[in-house]
Amino acid sequence: MESNVLTANVSATQSVLTPEQLLKHWQGHRDLTRRTIEKFPADKLFSYSIGGMRPFSVLAMEVLGIASAGVHGFATNGEWKTMAELLEHTGATNPTTKEELLQLWDIVTEQIDDYWPRIASEDFQRPMKAFGRYEGTVISLLLYFIDNEIHHRGQGFVYLRSLDIEPPFFWDRH
Amino acid sequence: MESNVLTANVSATQSVLTPEQLLKHWQGHRDLTRRTIEKFPADKLFSYSIGGMRPFSVLAMEVLGIASAGVHGFATNGEWKTMAELLEHTGATNPTTKEELLQLWDIVTEQIDDYWPRIASEDFQRPMKAFGRYEGTVISLLLYFIDNEIHHRGQGFVYLRSLDIEPPFFWDRH
């Protein structure tokens, strides 16, 4: 028993990052992306782009689809379903307005909070094939998902600036 | 002794992310940013922007300054010097051409590899005031640095697209 206590202490101390910190990090980024969506004029959200890129609504839907399917896949140790399948019962998976997109965003926020506790500390280094296709570990794939969101949100910031709209502060996370 | 062995095993298994993985993650992102710089026509790198934003060379210099000062600050447990001070001896800290910027990039890449082993696993959860100003822990600040790079690189991708230049693949890390 004493060795278990020691183990737990050392593990907590030496962990570069805990699951709780990673969830907070992810949801903090997601909150910033949500506030980026809010800054877009309703029509521009679904139509405006630069250099032939996708409108921000489409980038946001990509980010949502990855988050929803991803957290489910991790929590079930590799059962891959699409966001449309997972959230069909909500009737919210095909947003056509800014309000509907924000509503879907909030549903996925709850979904992540619900599934997260099912991913144990020791699961993060487990090999996983995301969406049945992309090989990695839970942690490498999850960091990829977050990075992809930051990447696309940075692009949304340029769209906003070119529309003469001030984006949220990058450092402001809730 | 046996309890130490157990401890080490459990800690390694339960670690969400190891220092080695985090270094590889960071340097993989930095390599992608380097290849983004390479894609810019030499003049556009220092002049082109959208919506009143900074040219990509200026964003890259911000990212470099944070990385250089940051890894030094972490490795010395809170001694904050600027990149100009740390790398003055190289004569490379004021790049005015694409080649010079890439040269400085490579110097900082080596600097990170050199300093990284001085940051122990247990240091990542240590409170730290980055640049003597921004409160966090080593891990929260480091993730912020990486996120800031991803954010600005995403903006560079829009600059490139609007110049009709294909950016590198986001998923391609070396």
C-alpha cells in the first residue's frame, strides 16, 4: 500500500501534463473559437473567404466534427462514428445560421465534458487509428485536433481583420 | 529500491505526455513554420500583409524571440534574457533577408535542442513568470508558445493562399 501511495505522488508530480489540464486547455481553445465565430457578421460567416479558402463556418464545422467523433473514439477505445451519427438525436448537426452553429458548438462542448472522464491517464499513450484511418496515439491525435483548431482559427482572425473587425484576444481563454 | 522501480514504471505509463514527445512536437511545428517561411517570395516575406496585420517575417521574429528566450528561461528556472542578448555572439539576430531569417531559425532550433535536457520532468508543473511578466507554469507557458506559433503560421497560410502560393501540408512534420 505504501508503495502505491508513493507511486501516486510521484506520478502526479512528474506528469508533464494532467488529463484535467489538457481538458481545460482544449475547452479554453474551444471557447476562444466560439467567440471568434460570434465576431463574424452572420452572412460573412457562411460566405466570406480569402484566396479560395473555405468560409469560416466550414472550417468550424470541420473542427466540430473532429472534436465530436474524436472524443467519442478515444472514450470508447476506438469506436469511430461521425458527429452526424453521434448527435443525430439533437437535430442540430446541419446548422445553416450563426445561432444554429453556436448551438451545435455548445452541444459538442457538453459532449466533450461528458466523455472526457472515460479516458484514463494511461490511455493517452495508447496507439489509436483516428477515424479508422490516421495512426497515432491518443495524445498525439488529440494534440493534432487542438492544433488544427488553432490553425484554422488563426485563419479566421485574418478573415476578420480583412473585414475590419477586431478578433478576440488570442490570450483570453475562459 | 523496488518501490522506486515500480514508481518509475507507473509514472512512465501514466504520463499523458513525456518531455521527449513534447520536444518532438515543438520541433515538428517549428520545422513546418520554417517551410512556411521558405514558401514566401523574398520581398513578400518582409512586406506583404492583409487587413493591417504584420508581415510574416515579423510574426516569425516574434515566434523566434519567444522560443529562444523561453527555452532559456525554463532551462535556467527563471532567468529571462532576450534572444538578442542570448544570441548576440552569432551576429544573426537582425535578419533582413529570407536567408538570414532561415539562418536565425536554425540557430534557435539548435538552442532549443541544447537547452531542453536541462528541463526535468518535474519542472513542467513549476510556477514560472515568463519574461518576468506572464504568470503560469512551465507547461502552460510552453503550450502557449507553441499555440502562438500555430496561430501565426495559420495566418501565414492565408497570406500565401492570397498570393496564389500553396502552403506546405499542415499534417507534414519532420
